[in-house]
Amino acid sequence: MTAETESLYFLLVALAIGLMIGVERGWQERDSLEGQRIAGVRTYGLIGLLGGVFGMLGELFGPLVLGLGFLALSLVVGSIFLIKQHRDGEWGITSLVAAMLVFVLGALATSGAITQAAAAAVVTVLLLSYKPQLHGLISQLQLEELRAGIKLLLISVVMLPVLPDQGYGPWEALNPYRIWMMVVVIAAISFVGYFAIKIGGAHRGILFTGLFGGLASSTAVTLHLSRLGKQNQAVVPVAASGILIACGTAYVRMLIVVGLLAPSLLKDLWPPVVLMAVVTYLPLVLYRLGKTSGSLGTSSTLQNPLELKTALTFGAILTAVMLLSVVLRETYGDAGLMILAAVSGMADIDAMMLSLIGMTDNDLSSRLFVMALVITAASNSLVKGLMSGLIGGQQLFTRATLPLLLAGVAGVLAVWIAYW
């Protein structure tokens, strides 16, 4: 591509960005009379093209030219906005900001960053077009949920970068940065799961509830649905389906976390974990899940996952498990690590999983990683199975407990056959 052709291509992209945002703005203000809008489709397109031209001039004569062009546009558009505000009494500045952004994205496109400019333009259109939905979400946002989001930013954006990325303590087993990074990953996944349930609602069906309930806390879903099945025998099939979906999703969640933090381990881990998930999901075909319905109120069982106390507690547990993993392995060999995996799995999968991921940076083999993590998952599945049977009664034992027990046994057998 010649220099002239490339320059023309850049200008066309700048024009397209302006037209795309202009179409959205024009549609939003389609009821306004001609001359009452700050800018229309053609004007936004010309602003994008203007930004592209000034971007090229800035590369030829220096960035001061680009800055002066942006300042001139801001003064013109700002003056029009003030006149419109004085005339109509409207204080909304969305169109004003959009026009200025079109100029900047046009200049960015002609600088060669076409992908970034186009992506930013698409995100801009989405934000502009989803105004009612965004305002609706804000109006429904609870104070504790807002604080949870702020705390997520605190533990990820503020705290994580300042932690040292090196080992401390016995055998240098404790790495503050990696411990806290794992806390952030788990907190973020739970945060997404919490709001997925809140936005979608349990009324959308047992599939959605169990799926995202398992993403946030499969143990909480199992406990709630077991109690529900005990209170009302008529909903036992629905409750059992929800438990199995949530517990099966927990296995998928394991693969997601390992894939994010240690992708090289997935090739050995996924066969036994997928087997456990299939054994858990398979009975749903018999329960004819598609014909069940009803709101189970699962969202009420899920606490806000981002209380700072919860994050610190998880960090403390993770630290203890990581230290014990190294101590037991150094003292008792691989057998000590397997015992710890079985015991820790009774309470939680995440702590042991993240501890094992941290140990792979030292000398933990892929074989031991898979064995220990599957034992942890199997132990957790057995506990949730016993929980559902003891709390929910005989029918729930048949429908939910047995598949969960079989899933745990299947995972252990798969690992035993593969490595012994």
C-alpha cells in the first residue's frame, strides 16, 4: 500500500467513526426539529474527518497544530452548547463530549492506531445507546453493592501493584503479590456471578440460577436448595437440578481459574475434571430440566462477595494452605500434600487450587498438581453431596447426592488409572 493510499484509508476510517457515532446521536435526537441539535450525522462525520486531517497535520508540523485544532473545535461546540442551554434550559453535555471524542478518535485513526480508534468508537456507541439500561442499573444499585465494586478496585488497582513479587518465609513459600492476585481473581469471578444472578433473576429458570450460582458459590446454592427441598417435596426435582448445575459449574470454574493463572496445566487437568462435570450434569437429562420452572430465590442466599473482611479471610486461609502445603510436602513427601488436599477440599476448593498453582513455579510436577487438585474437588463434591442428602431427605439424596458422590469417585478413579 502506497503512502497516498494509506493516508486515504486512514481518513476514511476517521470519517466512518464520525458517521457511526453520528447515526447513534441522530437516532437518539430524531424527534428534535432541524437546527435544534448540536450536530447531526453529517456534522459528526465531518468532525471525524476534521480530526483525521488535523492528526496528519500534527505529524507534519508538530503536535501543537493538533492541540490548536482540538481547542478550536471545543470552543465552537462549547459555544453552541451554551447558546442551546440558554435557549432550552438543557444541561446535558453528552452530545458535546461525543463530538469532541469523535475529533480525538479521528486523529488517533490517522496516527496509525486504527484498531484502538475503532474499538473506542464501538464502545462509545454502546455507552450512548444503552443510556436507559445503564440508568436503570444505577437506580437499582444498592449501597453495599456500590461499596463492593469500590473495594474490588481497591484490592486490585490500588493494593496489588504495590505488593512485592518475591518469596518470603520458610522455603520462600509465601509470595505476597501472587497471594493477593489470586484473591483478586476469585473476588472478581464471584463479583460477576453475584450480579449475573441479580440482573437475570432466579425467575428465568433453574438453568440460569444454577449456572451463575455455581460461579459465585456452589456450596451456598446447595445449602439453600437442600433446605427448600426439605420444606417442599414438590420442588425436589427442581432443587436437585439446581444443585447439580451449580456443582457442575464449579468444575468449569476450576478450569477457568487454572486456564487464567496456569494455562500449561490444563492439558493434564481437563480430562478428569470434565469427567466429573459430565457425571454431575448427566442426570439433568433424566430430570427433564427444560420442563421445570419456578423461582427459587437463590439470589437471596448469595452474600455480597466483596466485603473486605471476606477478602482478608480468604487471603489468610490461602496463606495458611500454601505454607502447610510446602511444610507437609517437605516433611512427609507427596503423601502429606494429598492428605492436605483431601482435608482442605472439605471446606473450599479455591484455597488449595491457588496454593497448588503457586507451587508449580517451584518444583511441583504436573502429575502431582492434577492429583492433588482432583482429590480436593472430589472431597468438596462428597461434602456437598452429603449436605444435600442429610438436609434434603431421601428424594434429594437419590436425585442429587448420588450423582455428586459418583462424580467425586469418578475423578479419583480417573487420576488413579492415569498415574498409577
